Amino acid sequence: MNETNNANSEPQFPAASAPQPSQTTATAVNWERTSLEKLATNYIAEQRTARRWRTFVRLAWLAFFALVAFSLLDRGAPSTDMNADHTAVIEIKGEIASGGETSADQVVTSLRSAFEDQGAKAVVLLINSPGGSPVQAGMINDEIYRLKALHKKPIYAVVEETCASAAYYIAVAADQIYVDKASIVGSIGVLMDGFGFTGLMEKLGVERRLMTAGENKGFMDPFSPQTEKHRAFTQGMLNQIHQQFIAVVKKGRGERLKETPETFTGLFWSGQQAVELGLVDKIGTLDFVAREVVKAPDLIDYTKRDNVAEKLAKRFGASIGEGAVKALKAFPALQ
């Protein structure tokens, strides 16, 4: 009896009460609701961001196509009334080269537009170029003479900073050449430059393996030694082109040219010296020529320039061409 009482009198830990089923269900429902709300909120935010981005991309493409359409319609036509008397201006700037903005194709197209316009009382070549291709310059020079004879319209050249080499080749076809006293004029010569690496290759132990069909096919290869025969052949070709250049200068300048032993050596002179040597005529600016010589002070630019669409097309074409070249590199090439 006492043992039983003692046992019942020992301290007891209370049993943990089990959660009620209704409380568990409510907690789970609240957690699911919160999770769903977060997912819905994130989804809506992502949809808004994606929608905004799509709208931006569409607007960007719309602006791009609008710019292209505007460029196609806008050919750089002058705002001045072209029927009124004016001086036509054509810029010759930068390197004279095929495919560039100062190629024969671009300049000749501009020249034809200017000469054919009845409102243009004279054409002025505004030149700032170090030179370039003698072929492109020769084509422009020939076309100037043809257009002058056809339309009986004067043409003048006005030099800004530089009129050298191929640029001067073009300028001498003008009736008169005007310069600034500090302009650079001349460089009546022809060059062909390159490098040779044969000695360096020998020191490095590199062997050049060039295979050709034709005895002289690879004579300009920079990794092969240049023979005296090849040197003489190249020099003869350069001399012939130089004589063509000299003939063009003499034809264009005539008795105004005061030839000296240095005239055709490739040297260049300041504008003031060029006047004294008869390489050019007078000191004068574009505005001076239009106002005082042509007597038509209004200037209209006839320079043909690539618009945005044409530039994009050329770049696209260049990319396609580059891909084709890479694809053809796996095959033996004829160069």
C-alpha cells in the first residue's frame, strides 16, 4: 500500500499536446497562398519586362526602317533653287581609290550632274587629298576634258590643305587651280612599296614554300628574294606610269608651268611656291572663286555620297564576300 503511494507521488513530465487538425490545415493553406502570391507576382513582373523589351525592339526596328526609307528618298538634294544661277561644288577628299567615296565612279557621276545642270554656271572641285590610285585619277581626268568640251562650261579646282599625287593629277584638268598659301601641292611621281623578309626568315629557320605556274608569277612575294630582272621590270612599269603623269601635267598646265629639274621628282611645295612654279594659278578660296570668278556666289554641293542604305548594303556585301573567301580558302586559289 505504501509502495503504491510512493510510486504515484514521483514527479511526472507532462505529455506534449498533439496539434489539433484544424490548426495544421490552416498553416498549410496560408503557406501555399503566400507561395502562390509570390509566384504570381514574379510572373507578372517578368511578363511586364518582356513586354516592355518587345516594345522597345519593335520601336527600334521601326526607327531603323524609317531612317533607311528616308535615306533612300533623300539623295542629298540641295535646298537651294537649282534653276537659279549658282556654282556647283564637288568634293574630292581623302584617298582616291576604287570602291571609296572618292572613286572615279562617284566623282564622275557628280561631275555629270553638275555639268548637265543649266543653273550651274561653273564647276568647282574642292580638293583635300594626299592622292591614291593613278587609274582612278586618270578616269576622272579624262571625263573632265570630255565634259568641258561637251558642255562648254568652266571648271576650277580649289585646294584646301593638300593636293598631291593623284589629286593633282585630277586638278590639272581644271581651267584654273586656286590654293591657300600654305597648301601642299605636287608630289608628281609614282611609287610601289612593300617589305622583304628573306633575311629574317633565314635567321629564324623558316622555309618559304611557294608554288607557282609561270616563271614570274610570284616575283612580288615579300618572302622571296627579288632578282635584278624583277626589279628592272617593276622600275620600267613605274617609269612608264610616271611619264603618263608628266604628260597629263604638261597638257593641263601648258605654258603656265615653269619646269625645273625638281618639278617631276616627287617633291611637293607650299601653295605660294606652287604659284611661283606655275603648278597652280592663284591664291583663293571657294567663296572667292564663286563670288569673284564665277560671279555666282550661291554654292550647291553635287558630291555623290553613299546614303545609309547603300553603306549597309556594301557592308552586307562585304560580309558575304568575306564568308565566300573563307570558304574558298580550302581550295587552291588563282591570284
